[in-house]
Amino acid sequence: MTKRDLVKEFLNYLRVERGLAKNSLSAYESDLRQLREWAETNELELLELTRADLRKWQALLLQKGLSSTSAGRMVAAVRGFYKFLMLDGHLKKSPAEDLIAPQKAFYLPRFLIESEIESLFSVPNVETETGLRDRTLLEVLYAAGLRVSESVGLKISDVDLDAGVLNAHGKGSKERRVPLGRSAVDWLLKYLAVRGRNGNLQNSLLFVSKSGRAMTRGDAYNLVKNCAEKAGLENVSPHTLRHSFATHLLQRGADSRSVQAMLGHADISTTQIYTHITDNHLKATYEQHHPRATARNSLNIKND
């Protein structure tokens, strides 16, 4: 009798029933393959693993220098896998039920101030079709807070210039409508007027080369990095523009729920990291401009 591949069955469940994105499926497959290899090395079966086994495996990963983010994803994959095995009748109790993900190190995302945005956007030579495309892509990334994969996956039909909105296709094939500002709309109009003028117009994707080839994630990443270097900016990627989009909206008074919807975050806590940025910005502004912000208390209060 052929032995069932439970990991494969779980991944098929995630793909068909849960609609998990391709990149997430690949990550889960890698995580569970590592768990299976560790179990086999220790002459154990996945169905036999105990809570103590999983904790030992987790500790080994952390000792090898696995980041807290990757370790947290692995815990999520293992929890989901054993929950699936319970639902499918293979187990009565999950050994991963109380497996705890390591605490994530807190960090504040890198974002650009408005003058840096202007410097970055001024780099492409908009007298050329390629330069016009590049400037438009930068504008759209910042105007809509898109992930790089969402931007290169945009179709012409996803953009409604009259309404000033676009349809973004996010993680897990989730679709959301995001407003476009006047600047992005104007650049899109200029780009679309010359898009593929000297090449193939058959490609339905919005951002293409002169020959009609679709841009890849790597193309967009390199474009942003190269423009940033020419503008004298360090540590800038397409995601920096997404961070800048969220930060600038919150700095100007947007509510976090609206920003969450525009970013396509499933959990408001993911969006709220940007409030820490705005808190720091407000504190710095206060300390710079309030006359008593840094003054020491000059009152001498004596105890009776």
C-alpha cells in the first residue's frame, strides 16, 4: 500500500480550499520539508511527533541563526499542518497546539520624506518611453501603496483613470480598490499615450518594455534601486515606497482602518506599526518647536 504524503495533501488543501498564494505555499512546503527531514533523521514519523519533539526542533532552528520572522512562519506552518491532520482524522490532539512563535524584534520601516520622494521621481528621463514608464511606475507604487508584485501584475483594465482608482490583486488572490492621486493619473495618461508605440501592444499588462515584454518583480526592484542610487538615497526598495505611502497618510491625519484597507492588510496590528513612525515624527516635531519640551524643571520644591 502506497504511503500517503500528508504534507502534499495539506498543501493541496491550502491551495484549493484556502486559496493561499503561490509564494506562501512554497514557504510552507519548505518549512514542512525541513521538519520531515529532521524527523526522519531522528527516526520519527510526523504523526508521532510530540510537543517536546517540536520544541526541540524549534530550538535547533533558532540555534542555527534562523530569524524570528522565519521561525514564526515555520510555527504557523506546523500549527496549520497538525490542525489539518486533526480535521482529517489522523490525530486526536495537535502536538503543536501551544507551540509559541519567537518574539519578533521590533523595527520601524524605512520611509522617505517628501523631498526625497521628489528627488527619486526626478531621476527617470521622461523624454523617452522607458523613462516615462519608469516615472509612472514610481508614481503608482507611491500613490497606491502597492507591493512590487501587485504593481507589475497590473493590467490596463485594472486602472480606471476617470474614477481615479485601480484594482490591486494582493496576497491570496485578494482584490482591493485603491484610489490614485491626480499626479499618478496624469503620469498614467502620458505613459499610456506612448506605451508600446514602437513595439508589441498585445500584452494586456500595464507596465511593459518597448518590445511588449512584461516587467518582472526583479525589473521593478532594480529600477527603484538604480533610481535611488542616482538620487543619493540609501536602502530604498519598492517596499520603501509602500511604507512611505502609509506613513504620509497617517502623518496627515488618515485613520488607520482606511490605511489598512488601502494596503490590503488582513490584520490592523500590521498597519499599526506605522503609528509608531508617526508617533516618533510628532515627538521630534514637539521637541523641536515647543518652548518647554527640553527645559528642565526650574522649581525648587522643598520638603517640610
